[in-house]
Amino acid sequence: MKISDLPFGISDWSALEPTQHAGETGCAYWRTRHFGDIRVRMVEYTPGYRADHWCVKGHILLCLEGELHTTLADGRSFTLKPGVSYQVADDAEPHLSHTETGAKLFIVD
């Protein structure tokens, strides 16, 4: 990722209106900013959320609250708790996430 032509700025995430994205179960609420080709999101998953698709988008994802379970297409599984992150490239390893308790994430892609 190359960050260019981006002046210093701040984001008040609480001031951004969330958009709702339904999963197979539960919902995700995204607060999103775009900076050129870079998308930055604060995402909150409701308890019981399960993604409705295998994601192939690359991300850098940091768990802020709750617990997120991510399974890779090859069967490996990982649990993120607050302060734990993952990173994956575009089209590298399809992944599917879910949470029983809910989770709040900071995502750059």
C-alpha cells in the first residue's frame, strides 16, 4: 500500500453515520472513510454475526472490542481478541468471519 497525496487529518468515527450490512446471521455496522484508493472502516458486528460470503479482499484488521473468529478456506481458524490483528493480501486466502459475542474492528483495505 502506498499512501500519497493525503494531508494530515483526523476522523471522528462517532460523527459518521453507520451503514448496515446484513450477514448470514446478524448485522455489521460500518462507519467508512475513503482516502483515494484506501478504505478505512470502524466496523461493529452484532452478537451472532456470521458473514454471508467468503471474502477475498485484502485487509489489515485490528480487533478493538469483543471476539472475532476467522476461518480460512484451507480450514485454519483464528480468534481475535482486543489488541490482536490480522493482515491478508487481495486474492490470497479466502476468509469467513463470525462472532458469538459481537466485535468492534478497525479495518484498512
